[in-house]
Amino acid sequence: MIWHGTQNELEYDFVVRPGADPSKIRFALKGAQNLHIDQGGNLVAKTSAGEFAQKAPTIYQETAEGRRMERREEAVENKGRRPRH
């Protein structure tokens, strides 16, 4: 994981080696009471402190020809269920 950002936002990238399985990547949001994906594809978590939005992922592969954008599929587990959109 590589962390980066600006003065107002913190972001991170998962860097996956060739041949590795990116579906093994997992993270959890402690204290999240409800998760859903908004119309923009962002993950929204409700917590006791308010709502927290995680920007929709950008998925790409670095190649000799440059950066190639990949298809994005969202999957969120919320106590074993997919959230409602």
C-alpha cells in the first residue's frame, strides 16, 4: 500500500505484483454502522461521528505502453450482504 495525498485529502494505492490475485485485498471500517455505494460509485459509511465517503476506485495496469485503465467492479460486504444502491 502506498499512501499519498494533498492538503485536504489522503489517498492510497494497492500495488499488486504481476500474477498476484487482487481479489485478496480486504479492508474494514471499524465503527461503520451502515455501508452503501452512492450513485457516483463511492463507498459511504455511516458512523457515530457522521458519514464518511471513500471515493470510487480507479483501477489501472502499468504496461510498457503506459497506463491501461481496467474495468471496475464494486463489491462491498456488509455483514455478508451486498448493500442496496
